[in-house]
Amino acid sequence: MELGSSHPTGGVPQVSPDYPADFHRSLAGGARRSAEVIVPLVQRLVAAESVVDVGCGVGSWLSVFRECGARRILGIDAGLDADELVIPVDQFLNRDVSEPLRLSETFDLAISLEVAEHLPATNADTLVSSLVQLAPAVLFSAAIPFQGGYNHLNEQWPEYWVERFQRHGLAVIDAIRKEIWLDERVEWWYAQNTLLFATREALEHHPSLRFELDRTEPRRLALVHPRNYARCWS
């Protein structure tokens, strides 16, 4: 779900059904271009063979993960027609992501990009709980305060989300943003907000993740992208 204006929201309108008819399609191009840059970076760290996207929109990110080695993909979202999807319909689950997700399988990686801000604050813990039950590593981004966008209900600084993942034993890893910060191919909201989270087991299994954890500065997570700043004053 991504922004209904010029900004983002990673995946799905579960809270309010009256999104514009072309809401997801209008954002698919930018999501695809951004994913083509970010997914290879993530795969170097996680090498995920199975990926679930909570709030997947039309499935742009999953389509790139499949091209980059993921054998099993699953998109979860609500309010989408089958003909909108860019992933096979049998790899899509129509589900309200504001509710607890209980699936019979787990994945190497869960992603949820620019989705969390579309849920009420009362559902924030539910979303995080769903993600950490689905995978030991999570690629996550959510709108910061005053970022703006369509139906944003809970814009928060990264520390808000870090605290919630930490309650489940996942550490924050700021490995992606420094690689994409000035890349014009990447939508600024992904460059500004994208973080990784990982369990102890995932860190032990992926030494490169552990290396990036040691380089992460947890007191310097709240950033405003130059393109976002310029937009506010233009």
C-alpha cells in the first residue's frame, strides 16, 4: 500500500475501504523501481528463499524478490482484484492485515513497507506480532510524523517501531538506508524509512547481518530525507 498522493504507503487499505480505484496501480511503478535497487541489497544479507509481504499492494516487491532468488512468495492484502496483481493469484491471500495473522507456514523474510501508518495505533502491536511470527527477519518501513499521505493514521519515528520489535527479541539493523540514500531510482520514503529487524537466530545464521548490526547506531534512526524536506518547503 502506498500513498494516494505523491507519497507512500506500502500495502493495503484495510482501515478505510474508500481508496481511489487506481490507488495501488498508481504506486506500482515507483515501488517496482525502488525494489529493483533494494531487494538485491536485502538478499545479500538474508538470502531469503521464501518471502511474505504483509500489505503487498499489487505485489511489486514480491515480483522482484522472486526474480532475485525467492522460490516461495506470498502477498497478503485486502481490497484488491485478481486482475490488479503482478504476482500469481494463488500466491495472494485476501486478508485484513490489521487483524492477527495466523498462518500454517513461516518464511525466511517478512516485509511490510509503508503500511503500518495506515493502521490505528491500537493495531500497531498486532501488526508487529504478526510479522515476527511469520519470519525471523523483517524488512520494515513506516511513515514518520508529518510525512503526509492518504489515510495516514499513525505516523511515528522509527524508535516507536524499534521498541515494539525489541519486545519480541528482534534487533534493529540500519543496513539499507546508507546504500540508497541518494539513489534517485528509489522513492524517498523507502530511502528514509527502511530498516531490517532480526532475531538472535537470524543473526547467528547470517554473519553479514551481525556485521551490519554492529555498525548500526540506534540513537540515529530518526532521519528526514532531503527530498522530503524540500517537498515540505516547495
